[in-house]
Amino acid sequence: MGKPKKRYVCQECGSLTHRWQGQCPDCGEWNTLVEEVPATVFSLKHDLSSGGRAVEFVALDAPLPPLTRRTTGLAEFDRALGGGLVPGSAILMGGDPGIGKSTLLLQAAAAVARTGGRAVYISGEEAAAQIRLRAGRLGAADAPIQLAAATSVRDILTTLGQMEPPALLVIDSIQTMHSDTIEGAPGTVSQVRGCAFELIRYAKENSVALVLVGHVTKDGSIAGPRVLEHMVDVVMSFEGERSHQYRILRGVKNRFGPVDEIGVFAMAGAGLEEVGNPSLLFLSGREEAIAGSAVFPALEGTRPVLVEVQALIVRLQSGATPRRAVVGWDSGRLAMLLAVLEARCGLNFSSAEVYLNVAGGYRLVDPAADLAVAAALVSALADRSLPDKSVWFGEISLAGEIRPVAHAALRLREAAKLGYTSGYGPADSGSGSPDFNYRELKVIGNLVDRVVATQ
Ligand code: TYD
Ligand code: MG
């Protein structure tokens, strides 16, 4: 029998090589390749096909216990979770520092505690006095939350083991936790993973809804949320521009529900306020139309949101490289649109600076935004405003065609409801309502004709 070959497994991505290297050839991490114990003589002689216990197979249609959810009383939070907290589930909440994660979770814990559920809030970042101050500001100081500042997972689990399991357990944040059974400082991959594993096991065994706060840094270098995403049932991201008031809670992964619903909040003096009807939130509120501004009927899950897209074009006299700056949209997508406008319509942006902004700190992810962005760009370039009270939507292909998008009728209905009188978009989208003027655009050239012809 030949000598068993050595195998090295990357501790980061799991890839397998037969030669040791300092850097993993797959994920590029350094010093992560570890030799896997070679098959021993024993295991070469004995295979694994007998001696174990038989596992039981289950039928897919076997009766299921109903999935019970606990509503927290924070309607927007519940909506983003897909209807409320599922007992025994683990939720990871990511978001930039200072965006309001601790505030949101303290409010959710207070809401649960007020409706008779037990809520435990463990902070590894702030002292208890600081959190009590915040609770006072939120008007939640009287809520019967069980609050503690702790970072040792052993201490936390020992304490929890001595009491009745709570309905909601918040750990703020997982990067600050440490387990004495694992080597390394808090925040390292092994610590984060190990601590999360212990806490998730406790949550599953005791039907506790667990929320782990996870920090994300710009370059994603902190070992945290990424490695945890596989371990948890739900991944939420709390987003927004810190300089703006609005915050959006978005599902990224959800084993118990859809991920396209969002929760909308506004950060105010007394914490996060729920915004039940966000459709008008991101409009600038200006009455008359101006050049370079287009309204886009975006769709967030089942909720339409009207958003204003603003473009500014500045012609450069010198031969300097012009800037392109984007806030709230994908810059790669902007480059693509500019190229399509140039190639298909002969519009020249190459010697002009292009600035694109989505009003209100909103971040557009809906691909149907292409046409609204193109309309804003063409309008800015021509220095002509788009038709008054109009909305624009549709995906633009590289060939310059305007392609159909999902839920056109829903977008148009919302626009009509809010006093918009005309819509421009792909063919076969229905017309919304009878007094609403819907114009079909087939190719991007139609848009240019339309804008130039409106005056
Ligand atoms: P915080 O919840 O501490 O953010 P995170 O946990 O995500 O780091 O929120 C911090 C910001 O929220 C801080 O800049 C102040 C602001 N804030 C308000 O505007 N109003 C409030 O009532 C509270 C509690 C915070
Ligand atoms: Mg915090």
C-alpha cells in the first residue's frame, strides 16, 4: 500500500492542497493551511460503513409543529424579520458603527419585555450606566429588561442556565465576547466563531430568539459577520447614511421567511421612530421640475417607495480627467449607463464631470432604476427638466433596449396615488389607472427624443 499523501486544509475557506504554502491559493489568506491528520493504519483497515447508529429518515410531508413567531411590538422590526422573532433562531445584525443597532435592539428588547416576554440584553461594549442613560432617552427606563455588561461567554451561559430562558437574548456585540476554552483575543475568527457557536447552541436548546450584533468595517477586515453568516438563521443589515435621518433594516438571509421586506425607521431625539408609510420619504418635496432630477418608483419587497434621482453634469474646459461621483447607487452601473448613452445615442460625457445622488440617503438596489438614472443624466446634459409629475422605471440593456421589470402595475399605482400623472417605462407594463398617462419606451433613444421634445 502506498504512503498516504499529506493534505493541507485552509482554515479560512476549506480548500484542499497537497503542498504546504504560506498563502492559501484560493482565498489568499496567510498562514491558514493546516495539515490534516493523515489516515492512520487503523482507519485504512477499518472503513466507516458499519458500527454507527442508524439515522432516521423523515418524509417531507410529515406533520410539522406550526412555526410560531413572537411579534415584538415594533412593527417595522417584525416586518423586516418576516413576521416576528422565531423562538430558537439566531439572528445576526450587521451595520456600520453608530448607525443605531444598539438603539434598535434596546427598543425591541423593551417592547418584548413590556408585553410580558423576558428580554435579556448583554452589552460587551458599553457600561450598564451608559445603556441605562440611553434607555432613559428612549423612554424605556421602566421596561423590565434584564441588563448586564459582560464579555465572558462562560459567565453569560452560567447566568442564563440559572434562570428561566428568556424570549429574546441580545448580545451586543459578538466581537467583544470571549470564551476561555478558545485561544486568541476577542474579535479573532476563532473566538467569534466559538462564542457564537456556544450562544447559538444555548438558543436552540432553550427556544430563545438570539440576536448577535456584528460590526462591519469598510474593508471587511474584522473577522466577524462574514464567518458567522453560515452559522445563523437570519442575517439582517441595518443601513443608512449617518448624516441622514432614515434607517433601513434589510434582510440578507432568512431561513424562515422572505428577504425582500424592509423595515424603515427615522432616527430622532428619542430613538428610532417607525415609518409605516415610506413612499414619500425620499422625495425632496420640491414642487416644480428641475433639470437633472427624475423620480423612480422603487419597490422594497411589497412596498413601493418613490425616490428622487439627481444628476449634475459639469463640462470641463481643460483636459483633466473628469470625476464621476455616485451616492446611493452602484458606480459600476453608472459607468455602464454612460457607455450605453454614448454608444447608442451619441451623447458625449467623456469631457464632463458626472455626479449622481439619490435623495434622502436612500440606497438603490432595484435594477429598474436604470431608466430613472438615464433620464436624470440626459435631462442634466440637455439642461431641460423632465415632464412635470412623471416617474421613470425600467432596466437598460447594453444594446440600449428598455427591458420589462417586476411589478410595473404596482409601481404605477403608487405613483398615481401620490399625485403623479405620467409614467415612462418598458412596453407591456399595463397603464396603471385610466387617468394616468403611461408611455412605453422601447430603446434608450426614445428617452432622448422624449426629453429633448418636451420643451
Ligand atoms: P447606536 O445605537 O449606539 O449605534 P450602534 O450600536 O450601531 O453603533 O446609535 C448611535 C447614534 O444614534 C448616535 O450617533 C446618536 C444617535 N441617537 C439619536 O440620534 N437619538 C437617540 O435617541 C439615540 C439613543 C441615539
Ligand atoms: Mg452599539
